[in-house]
Amino acid sequence: MPPRSFEPEETPTAWVPIGRAAMALAFVCLTGVIAVNFMPRMKEYRVVDVEARRLEAERAVLQMEKERLLSEPDPLASREYVELKARDQLGYYRPGEVVFQFLDEGAAVPVRTP
């Protein structure tokens, strides 16, 4: 005959299923609290992500524009360009030139410079 243990055998009680159900309920509640706190941040993340993508696309366009402008020759280095702008914007003309000024109605009026 085997020796007997002095420890009583555990018999399942009604508290074991209740404890398991309480643990499951606590897990579900904790998951719900985390989800409720996390969802608004996900919206913010999406908004920031869309804005970051838009800014990156704008940056790429500006970089291409910068490269295009840097590849063109500098117009201010040309004497002819500076003279042309002085004539157009400041109204400077050489003596003896005939200058036409266009009015709003589309009529041309000749102006002689001294």
C-alpha cells in the first residue's frame, strides 16, 4: 500500500470558473481602455502622415524648380537683360527712339523722346 499524503486533495469549487471569468472580463476591459485611448491618436497620426506626404511632394516640386533655375544662365549677368528691364520698368529710352505706349483701349500712341 502506498504512503498517504497529509495534504488534502483539491476539489474544484464554484470559485474557479468565476475567477476565470473575472480574469477574462478584466482582460477585455483593459483591452477596451487601451483601444479607446489609442484611437484618437491614430486619427492624429493619419492627419500628420497625410500632411507629411503633401509636404514631401511639395519639397520635391520645389527642388526640381530650384534645379531648373540653377541650370539657367543668370539673366542679371547679361547687360542686354538689365537694359531691357530698365527700359520696361523704369521708362528709360535712348534719344531718338520712337516708343509706343499701349492704352487700355488697345490704341497705340507714338511717343518721341528728345
